[in-house]
Amino acid sequence: GAVVSQHPSRVICKSGTSVKIECRSLDFQATTMFWYRQFPKKSLMLMATSNEGSKATYEQGVEKDKFLINHASLTLSTLTVTSAHPEDSSFYICSASSQGGRETQYFGPGTRLLVL
Amino acid sequence: KQEVTQIPAALSVPEGENLVLNCSFTDSAIYNLQWFRQDPGKGLTSLLLIQSSQREQTSGRLNASLDKSSGRSTLYIAASQPGDSATYLCAVVNQAGTALIFGKGTTLSVSS
């Protein structure tokens, strides 16, 4: 089956630093990748949708300058949390689709970010 | 705005019981509905996908139904096992969109 990996799985950083999270589709070409954020006991909230080679589309309320998304190849998307603050601490999950996202999305294992 | 609600939020059952998880959505104009499983601190595993034109899908001990007109879906788990313990998430894709809109999930605990 389709496999999506994320790296790192956990990261702890100091307030004010930037953190990059990678999402890779290992055995298929992901034309579309999605980034979600999940708070404890809350549902996943879509942050942005990225298509390979295009600028990401951000959901309302998500700061594009704070959450930089790059989807430079069909197997890799990155999310950079710039100038991280404690309120950015969360569980970040990516998903990938070879069909634009309306059919099956394959999810990564998630990245736990803790900002001190 | 589409909203997805899952009831109950948590459920504890003894091993062997059959159980039903409920999902409702406010806008019936959906493209598909999916059920996922999430283990603590982990990503999501897709369980079943039901297209808007379908009424149900089955996979092993799992059966998901869809009543689009009433905005409801149920996930039926037969003969539950401790290994079924996880959070089950329901999500829809709107007709006009591509993004998954998730409910908050039902956390299931199956005791042996």
C-alpha cells in the first residue's frame, strides 16, 4: 500500500526558532499534499493544500508567513514553522494523494512539536 | 459551512460486543465519506471510503453505511477485540472541495 513518512517524529525547540517538517510519499507520486494540525482531544484541522510546483492554498486563519509550505517535487512537501512560539505546540500530520485529494489520502505518522 | 459530529465521544465495551459509532454532517452535498482509525500519537489509517452514490462499504468486521439525505453515517464493528481500541474519525469531502473535514472522533476501548 501507499506509504507516507514524516520527519522528524518529535521535535522540541526554543521559542523564536524555526522548525522544518518533511513529508514524503515513498512509493507513489503525490500531486497533492495536505497539512493538518491536531490539538489534544480535537479534530484534525486542515492548514493548507499544496500541489506540486504551485503555491500552497492556506485555510482561513492560517498565517502563510508563519507556516511556510513547499511542495517542490512529487514526493516531498515541507512545512516550516517560523519563529515558533509555545502556542504552536501541536501534532502536525501530512497526507498525500495522487488524485488531487478527493479520493483516498494517505496519512503520515505525524510530528509532535513542542515549543518551550 | 460543513460540520461533522461524532457520537459518542468515548465508548468502553467488553471484548466480543458488536458496536456502532455514529457520524453526522450538516451539508448533504458531499463527494465521499471516510472512516479512519488513529492510534495514540500516531497518524491515520483509512478504514473505509464510501462514495456519495453508495449506501455502504464492508471490510472484514467493519461495515460503514451512508445516508446522505439525512446526513448520517454509521460504522459497525462486529465482535470487537482489544486490538480495536483506538480513536475512530469520520471525515467528509464536500462536492465543491477536496479537503477532508473531520469530526472530533470516538475513542473506543475494548477490554479483554
